[in-house]
Amino acid sequence: MDEEARRKLAEWREGLVSEFGFEALDPLGLNVGKLRDAVLQVPFLDPYRVVMVRGVAVRRADAMAPALAEVPDSTRLLVTVNGRLGASSKLVKAIAAAGGRSQEHPPLKARGL
């Protein structure tokens, strides 16, 4: 999961012309208001904004869903969750409604390694 997130962030950051277009949010102090503000912020010098939240706890993931009610085309959002979210998760549904996709990376078992 971390490798896929790093790859996607590197791809998105290539299109940025300044550091103003990237914002990494700490999941520990994150609330719906902070996430919504970061998502809705207009890009300054860049063609789009990249917002990343890495390592959201499963028990807090669904609480972040209301922040994704409006995701402008000028924002690219990457959220990683420490654990598994089901298809009925509010966050998974909010991401799909915003035009995004969710991807599960199950832990490898001994045989898979």
C-alpha cells in the first residue's frame, strides 16, 4: 500500500510547479473541517492541488466522509487507511460519489510471500 501511494504521489507531484500545490495532512489531528478546507482550497501557482492523508485509523475513516461531499476537479486526494474498509463504508461511498476509486491491498500471507 505504501509503495502504491508513493508512486501515485510522485506521479501527481510531477505536474506541480511549486510546493504550494501539495499538502500532507496528519491523520491524528485531522477533523472533517480541516480536510474539507484542504480539499476545497484553490490551487495557487499550480494547475491542481494534491492533498494526502496517510494512515487514517479504520475507526476514524467513516467520520471523514462528509469532507468529501464536494471535491473540485482542481484537487487530487489520496487517503490511505490502516486496515480494511468494507463496501458499505461511508468513506468508500463518498470517494466513489466524488468520482474517485478505492483499492484494497490485503496483507500477504506466508504462501504469497
